[in-house]
Amino acid sequence: MIKKICLSLTLLISYPASAADFEDVWDAITSCNWFEFIGDVDDTGSKDLDGYEYGDTHFEDASSGSFDMLVYNMDGFLPCIGGNSKSDFKQIIRTFNENPTDLWLMQEVWNKTKANYLDDDDKLSNDTVPYRSKHWKGSGTSFGNGLLTFSKFPFDRDNRDDNDYSFATYEEETFNKCSGTDCDTEKGFSVAKVEVTENYHVHIYNTHMDAGHQEADLVAKAKQLDQIANMIITHSNNAAVILAGDFNMAFDENDDDWRGINYQNWKAFFEKTGGKHACQYMLTGSDTSLEACADTLQNDTDHVVVINNNPDYTLEVTNYFIGSPAYTGLSDHDPVFVDFSWVKH
């Protein structure tokens, strides 16, 4: 049935105006022929992406340092159901490879072919981001979570243990609550314990929450944000935390607007976790509250949050901006860039 729908959609695509457009149209047609994902998966539906062996890298201890991060919804659905073209997806990888960041958090990597591009050393060098998370492919009738975390710093996937959340590891969690078509995926969040230096780890949470603006969607998003908060409180209560991804939640102080509900949910999350939005670090003057960021963040759905739970270190945002000309038009989202600094007390 899905293949028939895809075929019907491709018949609506007009003949390309030029030969340069033909590849994207052909991609849209051929991508509808399967709903497979990365091969050689184990019985949990996961597969390790290629990268260096974990544990081979050792960092000398340091008292301060810095790193940067890219957060990007890759629009990685099949082209026939609204995802970007293969050529645009490959351009994203080339752009990153030419000017990489230390951490790369991706959402919507939901297509086998596109995910395999990220697994191709000819397209993305292992020297760029050698440590790469597992890829959750989903079940035979679902898309998986679409989340990937790539890192210059190692995190220990070989010792993953989904039963005790020790975070000597890489973990994945599916949201307990979803709404509508979002339930066709396993949207949720992942956590990687990243070794920035010998004695300093940061828990990197990568998430993609439900879309939609109806009451059921808003209820689902509130519960999803609370599920993340509970995980942080329970399992990252003594660590520096970075939470980032596509939250599908903008900000607005007007309670008559649907964003007003989201704003109140954000406030409750920050009060519960002690988190601080990356935007707040960029504010000058005496008011650095979440309210002071609200106008700037009204239309943004991709966010970065810092939670300083490690009593021996302080992690701060030194630069935060959305969008880059090099990535314009390659996805339906703009990339988010963040620079961090950290210091030992």
C-alpha cells in the first residue's frame, strides 16, 4: 500500500526542467521502492555506524577547554513523502566535512540510503567525527527514532547497558506518549556520555519530540519533556548535561496562543531541572531570564539547553546562533551552532 501511495505521488512530479534536476526526481521515484534501513541489524534493531574503536583514545586531564556543536534536523524522510533529495543530503555531509564541529546531533535520519551516506568514509571521514552512535531503524512498520550523535570525543558504546542506565554507555529511549502520525515513528531521545577530557564527561541528550498543534499534541509534548526531565534528574544528577534537538516547541508568553502552552511547559522543565537555554547566555544586561529570550525564540523549534549538575566543573555557552548560508535550502530546518567553554573549579 505504501509503495502504491509513493508511486502515485511520483506520477504527480512534472518532468524536470533541466538535466540537473533529473537526479532529484529519480531519487524521489526510486526511494519509494523500499522502506528498509541500515542492514545487518541485531535483534534490537540497532547497528553500529563505522568509526574508530571505542576506548582507543586517551585524553590528558585538563582544567579548562572548549568545544563546539551542530544541531540539525536533516529532513531525512524519503523524498516521496516530503524529505529532502539525496543530493541535498549529500551536500549537508560535504559541508560538514569541510568545516566540522566537535559534536554533531542529527534528527530525522530515517532513510536507509541517507543513513548509509553517513556511514561512508568517502563522504564523511572517520577523522572528522570518529565516534558515532548506533542507528535505531525501527520495526518493520515504523521509522525508528531518526537520531544520530557523532563526536570527536569518545563515548563507550561497547559497554551499553539498557537496564541500569549507567551511562558508561550510549542509551536510547522511546517516548511513552505520542500523538497522531508521530506514533508511526519511535520518537524519543538518546544519551551519550562523552569524554571531553580524562576526568570530565558531558551527558549529551539528543531528542526529537512530537509535532502538531492540537490539544493531544500539546499533551504529548508536555509528557515527553517531563520524561526527559525525569531521566536527567535520575541518571544525570551529578553530570554536566547538554540537551538539544528538534523539540517542535516554540516560545510565546501569550496564553491565548498555542505557543503559550509550550512556553509554560518550558518554564516547568527549567524549574524542574535547573536548566538554562543557550539563548540566555547571549543576553547582555541584568535580565538574563527565560522571559528575556522568549521574543527571540518565538518561531524556533530547535533548542539547546545546558544543565550544570557537576559540582566540580562549570559549562557555559560562548556563542549560539541559528542558520548558515552554507546550509541554506538543504533541509526544512536551519542548523543550530553552539560554542561551549568549560572550567574546573
